[in-house]
Amino acid sequence: MNIQTVEIQQGLWYLGVNDRQTEFFENMWPLPNGVAYNAYLIQSEKTCLIDTVRVNKADAFIESLKRVMGDRTLDYLVIQHMEPDHSGALRLVLELYPDVHLIGNRKTGEMLHDYLEIGNENFREVKTGDTLDLGDRTLEFVQTPMVHWPESMVSYDRAHKTLFSQDIFGGFGTVDGGIFDDEVHYDARYEEYRRYYTNIVGKYSMMARKSIGQVKELDIEMICPVHGYVWRKNPKRIIEDYSNWANYKVKDGVVIAFGSMYGNTEVMADHLARYLAEEGVRSIEIFDVSKTHPSYILSNAWEKRGLILGSCTYNNSVYPNMHRLLHILEMNKLENHVLGVFGSYGWSGGAVKELKAFSERGKFDVCETMVEAKGTMHLKEEELLRQLAKEMADKLRAAEK
Ligand code: FEO
């Protein structure tokens, strides 16, 4: 049975499932380490389930819910987020406990109708500041629109200083035995958390900053997200990481992403990296857009101040795999970066022109030197790549002052 039921506080149960079968989150983002869907059950004078799980794991989830609930009936189901990775088992919960009261905000009510054709009979609408009295626990609701969907909200149990944070403070990766942050090595999963944030929430960083700001005001001893670990020893760590990502806090270094068919653009990327190293840049990572999924490139680029994009020309245009990366970077609103571009072409250009257009659309500090080789790189392009590396290094140094 692929579920973990653990009483994480007296009367509070973690009901988490691991999904190692789904290859892509949202059918797009690779899941080499799987993902966990977490729900939480409060058993006080009243019983209250907070969120459910994705439908592919619903059977195991319902069995565990029944086992923990025993003869009791479910009074409330708080729907913090309607995305199907959390609302997938909602119908089954309703079948099991037809009198349960559904708790959500106005948008949740609309989505219950739109996605699941569930009417408003048992639905109680709440908004920020409203509370739900369960006995020894009272939940206070805070709406966090667009982190991740418009109906997203979190629930705070003031007496137990516990925050049920839905997607916020979650990450990719299954929960392999260790549920709490003090039972695992979070640093080993740090990059998967950052990849989750940058690709799933990154676009909404402005709203995330607001939500994190609201959460920071609360006295928190435990954070219970719907993906990944429960934070009880050091919740400040995940709040800080999320805060850094949402504020586009960058470190020294450069990501070079290139698209190359026969190696002519790749060799430019390698030369550029060497010149950057000679200029004193110490953290340089090169990614081949044909080999590395853009979610990893975005995630790595998010935290490095420098980004350099290089593309061969394909059918008078930027290389298709680079085009995909550009779309992902643009969609997720990468900001606060120094950007450089280069590329190559065979008989008529196209790639560098499109990279230049991309650089002009975003909020970047753009390096003036743009290098374009006809065929393979020659001495002239070598010199221009040195110039681009110097310009990038100078801008990085200036930004760090
Ligand atoms: Fe984990 Fe936005 O759903």
C-alpha cells in the first residue's frame, strides 16, 4: 500500500501518498524522484480533512482515511487548492461521507462546479480571516491567490502554531520514510524544490512574495505542505528558500544554454565558458538544450545572475529546442539577470536575431556584444566571445558591489 499514515501531532494525521509512476508533473515536468501528495486529517471534537490526493492514488488514500477515521464521520473537508493533484480523490471522499461540509472560498466554489460538477449544497464559503472551530483546534484561513491557482488558500492553527500551506513550501520528490525535515537531508533535495518552485510557482513570484509576507507574520512551529516534507525542526529554512526564490535573489555565476546540431555552436559555448573562467567567474554551468529538460535549465538559471543563450539557426529561425527554452524562461518571468547571446548560421541568419528580440522583451541587463558565426567560429568570433565574456564578468562584478 502506497500510503503513509502518521500521527504527526496529537489528533493530527499525515496522510501522504508517493507517486513513482507518473513521469511528468502536469504532464510536462520530469519527475525522476517522483512526487508526494500530502493530505492531513484532524480528529478533534470535529473531524476535518485538509485536501486530498491525485486520483491515481485515491484508492490507497481512501483505505487509509477509513482506517484512521474508524467509526467517526467526516465533518469537514477543507479544499485549499483545486488542482487535480489535490482534488483528485474529492468525489470518493464525498461518496464515503456524503454529509461532509466542503470549505473553500468563492473561487473554490466555482471550480467545484466547473471541474467536478459539484453544487453548493454542502459548501461553506470562507475568506481571509474566517475561522473554522473544530474543538481543540481552530483553523484560520488566508487566501493566497495565484500561489498557485486563483482559489489557493492556506489554513493556520494558531493554538498549535501549525500552517497547512498547500503548494507553498512544497517540492518535487517522494517522501521516502522520513516525513519531517529533521528525518531527511533536505539539501539533497534542494534542487528539486527549487525546480518545483521555479517551474510551477515562478511565474507568480509577485503573488508568492505577498503570500510569503503574510505567512512570515504568523508564529509557525510546523509547516504541512501538500508536496514533500513536513517542517517541524527548521521551518525558517524553507520559508527562507521560498523567499529568496520569490525575490529573485541571485548568486554569482553564469548558466550557458546552447542549441547545436553539429557542434559549431557548442564549441562557441565552451570557448565562452573558458573566457568567463579567465575573467574570474567561478560558477559556470553549460546545458545542451537538446539533452537537458528546460525545467532544469530554468531552475539553475534562476539562482545565477548571468545567463548566456546560444543557438544555431534552423530553418531561418532559432533552434526549436532553444525556442522551447525561451518560451519557458519568458513564461516564468525570469528577472534580475545579466543576459548575453550568441549563435551561428549556415547561409542566412535567424537565431541571433530571435535571441536579440528575446533579450529586448525581458527585464534583463543585456550585454551589448552579440556574437554570430557563419559556419564555424573563426578568429573574429573568438575575439568577440572574449569581449562578451569580459562584458558579462564586468556586469556581474558591478552588480555584486
Ligand atoms: Fe500541487 Fe498547484 O498543485
